[in-house]
Amino acid sequence: MIPIQNFRLQRLPDRPGLALNSELIWNDRLVGRVLAGAVMEAQFSLPDGGYLLLVTDDCPFEEGLHIYLLNAWYELLEQDILGCPYTAAIVENVKVAGDNVVTFSFIGDHQVTVYDQPQILGLLGRKGRLKVSGISPGPR
């Protein structure tokens, strides 16, 4: 994994009762993908040409973290959500820990590790490639 700065999010207008969403932008170009969340916390290119994105909801006292795995054409391969109602959470200390591994702290001192397992993609279809450890994932 290599940290990059090519993506940004353009927040869509708030709609009462609906999740916060943003348009995904690559090098100032809309890519036709809407993602849940508002703040790009970290982004990485993967050895297979894909991307790993960490996006939060911009609500530090009840933060949700969306972990997105995209292919080289910005198609969503897999996603996960971390968070806990009424719990303060901040993504901090993001570090690359290997070709397909990133670590960071979230919800206090909880150390989270995200593994991209590209070899799993062919075995299980489109799901099962991302593995998140160190904290209980939210609903999928």
C-alpha cells in the first residue's frame, strides 16, 4: 500500500433522515461514484491497481468510519463500517504496515488493522477480500 492524495470528496446536500453522502473525485474529476461519508481520512493505492479509502461522517462524537476497497476503475469491490453510537471516535496514527496492510487508532486507543487479501477475491467472488481486526465491525 502506498499513501496517495489523488482522491477528494464533494459533499452532497444534506437530506433529513438520510445518510450523509459525497461524490468521489479523482484528480479534480468526478468518477461517477457516490460514497457514504464526508471526510477523506486516508487513501492508499494497492499493488493490484486498486484503492483503499478511509472515510468518516464528520461527526466526532458519534463517528462512523467507512472503509472502501475500489478497483482501478473506481468500482466498489467491498466495504466495511466501524463505529459505535454515542461514542467519540477519531482516526489517528494511520500507518502502512506492509504491501496490503494499514493500521490506525480509532475509538480511543483501539488499534485497528485492515488487511487487503487480493488472493481471496478469486476464491470467494467479490466479498471477503477485506479483513478488519482490532475492533468489532459495524453492520454491513
